[in-house]
Amino acid sequence: MYGTWNAWSWDTDPEAVRRDVAAAHERFTGSGRVSGSVRAVVGESWRRSVLHGVDPDTTVPRIELAGHALRNHRDAHPLAAAMPLLRRLLVDAAPGPQIVAVGDAAGRLLWVEGDRRLRDSAEDMCFVEGANWHERSAGTNAPGTALALDHEVQVFASEHFSRGVQRWSCSAAPLHDPCTGEVLGVLDITGEDHLASPQALALVRTAAAAVEMELRALRLGARPPRPRTAPGDRGAHRAPGVREAGGAHPAPPPGRGPSAGPALRVLGRAGALIALDGREAELSVRHSEILLLLARSPRGLTGEELGARLNEHDASPVTVRAEMSRLRRLLGPGLLASRPYRLLRPPSTDIDEVRRHLAEGSYRRALEVYAGPVLPRSEAPGVAEIRDALQAEVCEVLGANAPPSVLLAWSEDPEWRDDPRVVTAALRSLDPGSPRHAALRGRLRWLGG
């Protein structure tokens, strides 16, 4: 699925994508037919935009909140508690000019912050606080489509349905209540072409995970300590986030802190380890897959949806129902619900922990927590998507932001040393004349890079 939610990959020419999609957009608005050059997620959103009555030439998002109504709604919103964290991660430490927007579940923008020049320009398309940017109101756009699909997504330039928005690019992810899985709102970064890069979506995804962990910690009264600068790395890395953690007093792993809820560990393990109500249990591969897929789908999955994510050839609801009965007997009451299948107490995961460390700039700690791929023995399509997405996030964020010392250590990590993306990132940090550069260059050739 990597590439479905991303606008383009690093080996793609964005200008070619822009031209091809612009031509496809013209054909679609004239004929209603979507060509093969358009990502499925975008083509489907264009069709929904038409059904919602969005006009690509005249529709402008409505301003639904202003003045006291906006301030009161914003102050009472649960995401207000996460805004200091988001400002540190995405505004104060922004790698370049960008707008950071946070909206509610209805698509209304509650906070629009970041680069002043871009914000002034974005007022022309009504990308302002109080405006409704849900897909129903504004057509295809990252925050609106992320809410419509409950999934992170990028929208690049001419992929926007409204022509007045097509000079912009954006990456967005929904934000969930960490206890109930309810969609609370959406996080978006908007600006120029680079905000539709793979790195931008990885940044949004990690920031969204950090928000949900922050909300969980605030509710438990156990906010994780702020990371501190590692010796020798002071000032050596760029955004996102704060300084590299030095390892003193790290945050407890999922499920190990005081008053901790359920926790699921899936990195580098054949079967997941679940910590629940003071006990731990090792799960079979199939039960591990089910729990992970439900943990990543807070609003739940039907039997057909869960079956398709478990096995693309045999999506029988009967088979899923039998596995759910066995899992419910194993875990006991109070965790699994039906119609749709969902978790009543969503667990924290070591995937979330890696993403939080990436968002905070604690790159060494992120690599320590990453014990290996997500459920490496699983062949379930839904698990493979989660596995590939996390690997891509780690590569994009570390490759763009980690200091040379971390990149070199990363390139020697047994889990990563044969990954051409990792070797390439380490090579970029070295003097071309150094012996380490020559050794890594040789390894990259051996790997076929």
C-alpha cells in the first residue's frame, strides 16, 4: 500500500506527476472518467466531490466558526491539550516554510499556524480558522479526505478537486481518542510541493501518533519526560522535534508504567506479546494479526474487512468469527466487541513508541525500540502494509534528520545494515574521502544500489 497514500516516491519526477494528473483532472471534469494516471484514492475522492455538489471552479469552503464561537469551541476541544506538543514538533522545529492546521472531526479548522507568508497567501482559498475543509465542503484535499477515509493521505497540486487549490500540496492524518478510538480531528501540513514528499507524510504520521500518546499520558497523569540532548549530538540534527534523547530516565515501554492500559508488542516477534490487567500472554501469529489490525482501526472492522486484511484470497466471515471466539476466550471479557469487531480498550503498541521517539527527535531511542519488522512471519496483507509503512517512516525521518553519529550506528544495526536506504543515508553524512565512506560505498554496490 506504500504509494497509495503517498503522492509520489523519491524516484518519481513530481513535475511529471503534476502534468499527468492535471490532464486527467481536465478529462474527469469534462467526462466524469478517471484515467489510470490518477491514484485510486484520489479518483474515488473526485467522484465523491461531484456527488457532494462541489464545483471545481466556484466552490469555496464555508466559514462556520468565528469570534467567540470559534474560541469557545477551540478551548473546549480535547485536542487543545496537544497543541503545545504540536507547536514544538511542527512549528518551532519546522524544516522549512509550512502551515500547520488542526481541525475538528467535522473538518472545521480550529488552529492554523506556521509560516506567516504562506498563511497570508492561503487566505485567498479560505484556508483559515473556522473554515470547513471536509471533503463534502471543499472537495479533494488532504485534511478533508483524511477525515473521510479515517486514514493519513497526501494530496499533491493538481490532485485537488478545486482548481483554486491546485498550487498547494498537503499531508494529513486523522487524530483519535486514545481510549475510545473516536476521531477527534485532523492534523495537516500545507505548503509547497515538498509537503507531498514521502518524508512529509512520515512526519505527519509520527506527529499524529505522538499526539495520541500525549493525550493518553495526560489522562493517566503520567506524561512521558521530555527527551534530553545526547552527549556529542548537541545541535547536530535538524527538525522534527527536540534534541536527541541521551537515554537517562527514558519513558517506560508500553504497558509497563503506572496505571498502564493494555499494551501490544509486535516488533521483531513471531507472535505478539500482550500485557493486560497485570498479566502477559504470547499470542499465535493469527491472533497477533487480529489484535494489531484492530488496534490500528479504532472505529472497528466488519468481518469482511478484517478477513480481507488477514487473507486476500480467503476473506470468509465465518473463519474470522471462529478466530474471534478463540481470541475472546483467551483474553477474557472486556476487551473485544462485535458489530463491528473492535477493541474496547485500545492498547498502546511498540509501533506507537517508535513513532513518538521519531516525532520527538529521539532517534537513538527509536532504533533501540525497533527490535525488528512488524510480525515478520505474518503474510497478512494488512500487517504487511503496517510493516512497510513503519519501515518507510523510519527511513524517511532518520535519513532526513538524524545526525551523522546516529546514521552511522544505524547503518551497522543488524536489522538495517543490508537496507540500501540506510546505507545511502549514512553515505550522505560522510566525507567522500573517508575510509568509512569507501566501505559503505562497497556495501551499497554489493546490495545492488
